[in-house]
Amino acid sequence: MPNTDNYKFHIPFYVTNDQHSKIIKENVNFLNACLHIALTSQIPDDTIPWVETYNLIPNMFIPVKYCDIIPKDPIYIFTTEGEIYIPPGSREWFTYMYNLERRIRRQQRFDEIAPEATYHGTTFKHLCSRLHHQECLTHIQNTYDEYIRHHIANKNHPDHINNDRKQKNLNRNLNKILSNLKKVAPDTHYGISDDTKAIER
């Protein structure tokens, strides 16, 4: 049995005599207190995280168009193998941001044009085609209106009314103009979706 005089601190010891039971208990309590102090003194004040803190913006060059749309939460994508975490700054992260920016820009463009498309009785997809058709038909109408006024004036001119040759030339020129206008007229029913047809009804 160790000699307690050889130690500068209390050590537990065991005896069969009941009179020493209180001393044993005091020694054990003293050791527990010392052990608790020693262990707690080794733990730093600041808790060390087990995982790296999520950095929203990677420390590297980022295009300006991405700065305001970076998600505040970690990014995960769904694959056949399950969810995959996309670390900021990785190649997959830039691919994700590229697609996200395109979707946002497309949605903004849609929000800007949707009222105009509704006004013209069509959809966002066919608005450009509808505007082109309107411009083309307006040009045809203006061209025809300007030509037919001169045509009627020439036919009713006193020098041309009884001139069969002049009348034939005027009619031939009119047919040529009408044929040319028909060729440039757009096909308004080409490539129109069912959604657009439903709106136009």
C-alpha cells in the first residue's frame, strides 16, 4: 500500500477499519475536485467548430452580375446519387450561378414584356413575331393606300378615261403591285401555339 507521506496531495487508500471511512471519502472528493479543475482549465474559452464556417462569398474574383444574387443558404443539387453540396467558388458553383443569373434575367425580361404581350393579344413567346406582322401589315396597307389613290386619279383623268391602252397599263400595274404586296404579307397562322390561339379568340 502506498505511503501517503510520499505525496504532496491526498491519495485514496482503503482500510477495513470503519474509523477511516470518513477520511477515504474526503480524499476521493478532493481528487475529484482536482481532476475537474485540471480538465476544465484545458478547454479554451472559444469553442472550436467541428466544421468550417459557411462562407457565403468565396474569396476570389466574382463577376458583378453574381454579387447580388448569391444564395444565402448552402447550395445543393439533386442528382441520381442524391443531394450533392456545391461549395462556393467551385466550378459547379459558377455553373449554378450562371444558370441562376440567366433564369433571373429571363424572368425580368418576361415581367417587362408580359403586359405588352397581353395588350397585343399574344404571348411572350410570340410577341416579336406579332410586332413584326403588325409592322409589315401596316407598311402594306400604307403602300396600297398611297398607290390606289394615284391609280384612281389616273384612271379618272380626262386624258385617260377613253384611252384603252392607258387603262390597260394602269390595270396591269395595279395587278403587279397587288401581287408583290401579297408576296411580302406575313403568314399570320404560321407557328402559332395553342396558347396564343386561345388568347386571340
